[in-house]
Amino acid sequence: MRPLVLRWPSFRLIERAALPRWALRLVGPLTVLLGWELGARFGLINTLLLPPPSAAFADLGVLISGGYLGKALYASLFRVVCGFALAVVVGALLGLAMARIRLVDDFFDPIVELLRPISPLALFPLAILWFGIGDGSKIFVIALAACFPVILNTFAGARSIDANLIRAARSLGASEFEIFKGIVLPASLPHIFTGIRLAWGISLIVIIAAEMVGATVGMGYMVLEAQQTFRTERVFAGIFVIGAIGFVTDLGFRRLRRWLLPWYRETQD
Amino acid sequence: MSGAPGQELVRFDRVTLTFPGVNGRPAIEVIRQLDFRIETGEFVAIIGPSGCGKSTLLSLLAGYLPPSSGRVLFRGKPIAGPARERMMVFQQPALFPWLTTAGNVAYGLKLKANRGNGRNVQSTVDALLHLVQLDGFAHHYPSDLSGGMRQRLEIARALAVDPQVLLMDEPLAALDALTRRRMQGEVLHIWEKTRKTILFVTHDIDEAVIMADRVIVMAQRPTSILEIEEVRLPRPRRREDPELAGIVRRLSALLE
Ligand SMILES: Nc1ncnc2c1ncn2[C@@H]1O[C@H](COP(=O)(O)OP(=O)(O)O)[C@@H](O)[C@H]1O
Ligand SMILES: [Mg+2]
């Protein structure tokens, strides 16, 4: 199903230019990069503070060939994936349990609501004391920060199930376990998936911030070190890489959803 | 097993249902001292003004609600909860959107409680989809079906576990007039083929008289029975039949 899009005659002309959709979507970012590059070349902007993108890409080449980027990226992604996976598993199970079992909700809901407003970075110094300056402290804060959107979305999904679906299953002879596995879980999956996407975004934000506060390797550390040595082109090289990771992985999540939830329609008719 | 035609299948024995008042709202007595019986194989229509408790009555029979007082008996025994012998067909189709058409019908057959009854899942599903004329749509999802098709799929899913009675809650209310007439014929066709007992709630008097053996007319809340009309016209019935029109007119006057 296609979302309703306003169609202006002049827009249609552009669409008729026969560019595929993905190519059209590149036009915006490329325009910004080009303007930025030209601005730097013609001395309109201070290249010490805002180096031209070409310099950032050149430095990116250096980072890649020197193996430095690979090392930093590996360290960061390892932490992100571990923390994120923990958040998804714990968050989904807790969200489902809270939604369907009163006692669990009464026990965990106040804890969740008390912890949720606390910035994960406020807990980071503590995490370093507990888990050290290495991977453990990062995984901990990522898992903590990223589990909230999973819990809340899973909870909302499992609570909003049409009661008649459960009644129908019960009439057909489903046991409580069969209802959980066959009805509650699949009915909540679209919401869980939304929570997972949000959790991934948060994981990427938290890892960079955490690595800037206390780390010896990683993308955040790399960017911070570049800033401290005034290599702004390297700062931007790092930022580009981080942005690209977020962009590509979100595309991946959409693909994954279409594959995992072929029945799901974002807009219900 | 399912009892001979003419035998008592369902009995309401002085049934009262009151929804307790929540958060300071007053309690609502929806059904008061209701008494009636339904025989095996009958097609019974229930009509009454909206909000009079028709859905509540079906919920009692499905076992989703216990009566506040009195007894709801099924084959002589009080109803303890939902069971596959009494299947509901919901007003708003309650299909499982993550399962295909075939998957929805197969769902009940694959449950632990229904396995090993000697019926082959695939052939049962095929037969039921054929019965409700959804043969070509086995691999479609419910969101790809029209309103009438969803309603037929609900019926097929309910029939899969071989219930003794189908509780149909205004199954055709959401359909346009043309589809609705066709579906009336199809429900009758399914009834004639399967010989299930059917309780069919509607607020359309025409529909009730055209379809049912008996029409139970209910009064405004707290609900009691105004009249039980036995419709002895042969099938297929025609809307233009003056005798049928006479019954419709009489019941309409009763409800006004
Ligand atoms: N769970 C409930 N709690 C309180 N009141 C209810 C509940 N379900 C239905 N009612 C009330 O009972 C009355 C009958 O409802 P219902 O059986 O749905 O009527 P009908 O199907 O005939 O339109 C309505 O006034 C409705 O507001
Ligand atoms: Mg109703």
C-alpha cells in the first residue's frame, strides 16, 4: 500500500525524469556536500573549523589504509551489538511479562519509570567503577539505555491486542502457553520491532558519547582524539562513518521487517 | 455425538446478567430472568434494539462471561468457559492477521487439544476453504481480503474445530446491501451442508425472517423476550412472499 502523497504538476515533471527512487534520495545530501565543498574552496568558510568534505574523505582513506578505522569500528560495533542484543532480549521479555502478568507489572513498572529519566551517561562513571574502562562499562550503559524503548513498545503492543483474538484462540482450544506463543507474541511483533529500531538508534548515540567520556579505543575515542589534536577533517571523517552506519542499518531494519512481518501494513485501511 | 435433531442443545434457565458498576458508575442490568431453549440443528435468529444485550447473550453462551444468576446449560450441563463445541463468529472479524487464510483455518486444528483426532489438516483446510468459496485465496493475508471474504474466513476457522453451535454476532452488519444478500444465501448454504446449530444475531428483521427457523425478539434493557416467532415458510424464501412480508411487518410493529 502506497501512502497518500500530494501530487503537484511540477513535482510530477521531476518524477518523470526517470531517476529511480534511491537516486532521487541522494540528490539532497549530495547538494549539501557540493555547496559545502564550494564554500570551502572559495574561502567562504573557515576551513580550520569546517574543512571541506573532500579533506574529510581523503583522511578517511588514510584511516582505512592505516587500519585505524577498522580497529575503532570493530571495538565500537562489538560493544553496540552486545549491549543492543541484551536490551532487546531483556526488554522484549520484560515488556511481554509486564503486559500480561499484573504482579510483574506492579513490581517492575515503578523501577522502569524511576530509571528511565536518568541519562545513561550519568551512570557511566559508576559503570566504569563496576565494569572497568573496557567493553563491560559500555555494554552496560547501552543495554540500560536501549532497553527502555523495547520495554515500552513491547508493553504497548501486548496491551493493545484485540481481546477477541485471544477469545477466539481460547474457544478454538488454545492453552495459556499456546495463546502466549501463538497470539500475544506475533500480535506484539510490529511494536517490538519499532522498539528494536529505536533501541538501535539509541545504542549508536550512547556508544559514541560513552567512548568520548572514557575509552582507549573506538569511534567516539577516535573523534575526540582528533578534536583534541585539532584535526577537524578527521572529526568529520568519523562523523560521516557514524552517520553512514545509522543510515545503512536503518535500511536493513526496514528490509528485515518486510521479510519477517510480510503481513504487517503500516497504514491500516 | 452431536445429538439428534430436535433434542435440546442450549437452555437459558432464568438467567440474569448484571455488569458491576466500575469507578462509581452504576451497575447495568443487561439481561433479566431470561428463559429459552434451542434444539440441535436449529437456525435461530435473535433480533432486538442495539444495546439490548444480544452480544452479551452470545458471550454467555461462548463462556466468556458467567451469568450473575440462573444457569446457561449446554447439552444439560452448565457452561464453564470457552470450548470448541461453541464457536463465536465475531461482529468485527477477529482473524489472526499474521496468518494466511489457510493458516487461520489451520490454527485450531494444530492446537494440542485438537491434534490426533484423525483429521488431516491440509485436506480439512482445503475442504473448508472450498465450502466458504475462498479456494484461490489460501495464501493471502486477511488484510488482502474484502469484508465479506473475511466474514466467510471467520466461519471457516470456526468450523475447523467441528463445533456443535455457531454463535454469529451480527456477522453481516458491516457489509454493503448486495454483498449482504449474497452472504445470507451463503450462510444458509453452509448451514444446510454442515447441519450445525446456528444462533444468528442481527438487528435486521428482514434478514432474521428470511433465514431463521425461529426468531427470538428481545426487548430494550434489561432484556427479556418479547416474542418467539416460528417461521414455517419453506426455503428458499423470497423477500416478495406476502406471508413473509406479513411476519416482518408484525415483528417491526412489536419492536417499535
Ligand atoms: N463489559 C461490559 N461492562 C459494562 N457494560 C457492558 C459491557 N459489555 C456491554 N455492556 C453494556 O451492556 C449493554 C448491552 O451490550 P451488548 O450486549 O453489546 O448489546 P447489543 O449487542 O445488543 O448491541 C450495553 O448497554 C453495554 O453498554
Ligand atoms: Mg452487539
